[in-house]
Amino acid sequence: MAMRKTAFLILLLIPLCALAQEPVELQAPEAEKNPFGKEELISFADFLFQEKDYEKSATEYRRFCFLYPEESDVPYALFQAGLSLERCGKYKTARRLFKQFYRKKEGEKASIVSSYRIACTYIEENYYLTALKYLGNYENSWGKLPVQMSYLKGYAHLKMGSYSDAIEELSSLNVKGSSLSSATYFLLSKAKQGLVLPRKSPVVSGLLSTAVPGAGRAYCEKWGDAIFSFLCVGIPAGVGYALMEKDRGFSNACFFLSASFYLSDIYGSTVDAIKYNRDIRRHFQETIDRDIPVAPTEIFSDYSSIEGK
């Protein structure tokens, strides 16, 4: 019986060993690298861009560039990918793609567009000095800034509070009859307003509170704080003076409390002046971006304005 079992196992193992000697190729179903064709892929990326799904649209545009690097639509895809990343706040990568767009497209118009968008990304990050330096380098290389870049340069000066420089830059633009005409005049008027913005001097504010407690706060138009500071300094000082003869220890404590409030009021008055100036400027800057007829980010934001697609 045991011999039969052994013989049966041997007969069973012989074909298995033969199969093991022949390499078996297991082929998984071949997955397509790209389920879309060229036109479908670029159309899908455009759809995502129109839906404002910018991260995904950037991915699809870049996929197109990777899969079809020799296609004529590659400059378009690079530009749209850069614009998508700019709109979702990935400025560093956007700048790299705008540079790739210029290398693919070449020509003066491509240089203008890519350089404009790169400068725009710096402004969106509030790196105004970097944007101005970048625009200056472009001007040194090409000899003259296009109207759109001069407009952007004036806007950058205005946003960083260099109102005189903004007026000088914007006044030199010849935009009569152009799409930037109303926007340029708007920025000019804002720059002139910026020169006469109300401002409080921290030094004056501190000196006023040194002379009269609370006066610096009143100068900064903080009337409640002014009255409170005057009372906090005056009442302990008055009580300390009244009890000077009766209770020297308590009187000294009142004088110390009054002096503490007095010094803190001087410091607080200077801080209030700084805050006043900051709040006025922030509100002024908000009105610029809220009311501007043509935001800088809208310029060269449509590829069809560069070259019909």
C-alpha cells in the first residue's frame, strides 16, 4: 500500500517538475499610459481650467507636454499650466513653467508674456521689490518696457507706497484709447491720493502724552483710550498727593502706580500712531484692488490674446 502511494506521488510530481523548468510569462493586462488622445487630453485640461480646478488642470497640461513634447500645442499647454499653478498659489513652479513656455515659443511676444507673468507672481506674493528688480532687468535687456509692463511697474510702486515713483511711471504711459486707459488714470489718481493720506507722527503722539496724559491717544483719534489714560494717571497721582502727609507708604504706592500708567501711556501713544498709519494704508490698498478697472493679473491671462489657438 505504501509503495502504491509513493509511486502515485512520483507520477504526480514528474509533470509539475517539467512545468517548473519552462518559464511561464504572466502578462498583466496592458494598461494604457494615457486613456485620452492628444485632442481629448488638452480638451480635458481646458475643461478643468474652466471649472477652476487649477491643480488638476496643471497636472493634465503637464501630462500633455510630457507625452507629446513635439506637438505644436506644447507652448499653449506650458502657458496654461503656469497660469493654473499661479492661480492656486504655487508661484515658484509657475515661474519655472513660464520660462519653459518662452524657451518653446521664443520671439519677442513670448518674452513679453512670460516676463510679465513672472513679475506678476512676485507681486502676488507681495515681493514688490523683487518684481521691480525683475522688470528693471528686462528693461536693461530689451531697452524699453512694453506698456503692460510699465503699467505693472506703476502698480507695484503704488502697492509698496512709493507714490511719487508710481506717478512718474504711470504718467509716462501713452494709453489713450487703449484698454488700459481707464485703469492707468485710476492708478494715477490713487497715487496722488496716496501722497496726501492722513498720517500721525509717533514722535508727536509720544510728546503729547508726555505733556498731558492721554493727549497722544486723542491725537490718534482714540478718544475712549485718551480719557481712560488720563484718569488712570490722574486719579492715583491725585490720591497720592492728598495722602502724602497722612500715609506716606500708600501715597508712594499711588505715585508708583500713576508713573507706571504714565509711561505705558507714552509708549501706547506712539504705538497707536503707528497702527493708525498702518490701518489707513491697508484700507487705502484694499480700495485699489477692489475698484481697479483692470487688475494686473488679468493682463496676458488668455492665450488667445497672445496667439489664436
